[in-house]
Amino acid sequence: MPDLAHPGAGGSFLVLGTGLPFEGHLAGALASHGPTGWVELGVSRRRSGETDVSAAPPLVWRYPPGFNGSLAAAFTPFVRARLDRERRRLRTAAGSPTLITAYARFAPYVTRLRRAEVVYYNQDDNARWQDGHRVELECEARLAASAGTLVCASRYQADRFRERFPDRAGDVFHLPHGVPEAAINLDPAGPGAGRVVAIAGTLSGRYDWALIDDVVSSLPDVRFVFVGDISLDDSGREGWQDRMRGVLARRNVDRLPLPAGGDEARARPLWNGAAVWLPYDMTLPFNVASCPLKLFTGLGSGRPIVSAAVPECRLYPEWVQVYEDAGEAAALLRRALDAAASPAAAARAAAQVAFARTETWDTRAARLVGILRRTVVNGRVRDQAGAALQPC
């Protein structure tokens, strides 16, 4: 079979998003591989300043409510034209930039581009449930058809995409989130704050509050510190808000607001604890398909990580202890806390942080560039350096 070059990255990149931190991290890391732009479409500028990234602030394009829905016929041509201008600005001698988006609803803006110039970076299970039946988003299928490369933050989603789009299986790759450089603990062997378990992230229905309540009540000598804002908008088990309020009212529970500042400020509560807990509700399909951002912040902390059975967390068995029920969660947390002050724990923390340095956004960007510049040699996919490129 002759060697076939995949007509991928033209030497520059354009991230089309909504201003979330992972977009800035990706754009910042891609900038070392070529001119890179970052567009925040339709949302407030406030969110884009919440993280430390090595990219310039995004271009913020705001439109009235409905611009991407009921008013799409009027606004889509304007968005496409602005994207075309930004793509011309980023164009290099190697060709047009590769546009990367994680949002299926942005499909109308990329369907006229060359397939090789579009990457769909799937983050979540976007299906809806109607009358007990799973309904896939039509716009996601359109975006997948328009994209030359499909990357998924979780391996679970990558496997599902290969099943859902069997004719595109060779274009689907696993590209998890990365560890933010500023979130890496420079003193991982330093002691945490006693018997403290840190839980960082939005307090919502994505957490298993019934299980959390059982664990917190069974470990009265442990202090649980929840760091983050409360969201009552996320769906979850019925009655989870009442469960959450009950947990937060317990004497061994504290809740801290989301720290102001960037990645380092948000990571410090994890550094200051003795263990990191990811208590997700595994009855929710969204969680099953997720690649938790706090998994990577946890890796950078050097602290032991105890997690619900998220498939993505199972990919790091050396650093993440996974539980199936409240009793196992409590036992794993107690074991981590009991060993926290030992020399073995200090050595393990240093090794974990060393591993985290190999899992940064710079690493992810380099892999993505390798995927985009892939070739097919004798039926095997290889990156731009000629090394075999595994789908996962």
C-alpha cells in the first residue's frame, strides 16, 4: 500500500469555544507549534480570565440570545465571515489553520470548511433523553461528518464514537485533558493540613450526595473541605439538593468559595489537604463519559486521589484509587490519611508529581499535532515523526 499523507494541520490553529479554561490551556500549548487564535463565542468575557494560560486572551464575539438557535439564519453568515477573516489572519505558507471546537452546536460554522481543517474535540456525552429513549444530537453528527479528526477527552467516548461512526473509526483518537503547569505542586513532600480531604469543583447534582453523606458520617475524625460554588441547575438524583445541604451542615464539613485567581490559587486547596476525593454520581451517563478536569489537578497536587468508578479515572491505577460504594470509599480515604505523614507517602507524592509533568497540556498539544499530521504507511497510522500512532 502506498504511503498516504493525511492533509492535516497547515501550521496554525484556531480554537473556537465558549471561554472555558481548557480551551485556553489547549490554545496556549498549541502556540508553540504555530500561530494560534482563540475565539470565545457568545458568552461573557468574565470566565476567560479565571485561569492562568499561556495564550493571549480570546477574541470575544457576542451576539443576542438565539443567535445560534432561533435567529441562526440571520447570524450564521456573520459568524462564518468573521471566522474566515480570522482564518486568513492565521494562514501560513503551509496552508489554512486547523479549526478545533468542542461544541456540536457550532457545526453550522464549519460545515463549509475542508474536512482536513476541522477537529471535533468531544468533551461530554451530549445525548438527550426523551420518554426514556436516548436521542443523539443531530448537530453532533453533522460536526463529526464535517471534521477530518475526531478526538475525545475520555476513552469511553472514543470507544463510543468508533461504534457510532464505524466508517470514521480510523479518525477517532483519545486526547484527555492535561495537567495545568501552574497546578503542579512544587513541594509535594510537604505535609498537608492534617486529616483533611479536599473536594474541589462546582457543588452540583453530578456528585453522589447520598454516598458523600454516608462517608462523612462514618469518618467523624476527618475534615472534609468542599471548594467551589453551588449550582442548583445540574440534574441529578431526585432530592440531591436537600442531601447536599445536610452534608454541608455537618460539623466535620467546611465549604470554601472558589478562590480568586488562576490555576495555582485553585489548586492550593488540594495541596493543603492530605487526600483528594472525586465523589461523582455514577448513575449519571454524563459522569460515566466524562474526563474530569479535577483528575488532572489532583495528579498535579501529589496527594492521593480517591475517586468514584469513572472509567477515565481507572486509566491511572497507580495514582487513583477507585471505589464502588460508600464503605469502600471511606476505607480508601482512611488508609490514605493514615499514611499521609509517612516517608513512603512523601516518596509517592514526588513520583506522582513527576508523572503529572508528563501529562501536561504541552504533552496533549504535541500529541494532537502528531495526530493531525499523521500518515498511513502499509495500513498503519503514524505520526509526523514516523512513530506508530495508537488510537487511544
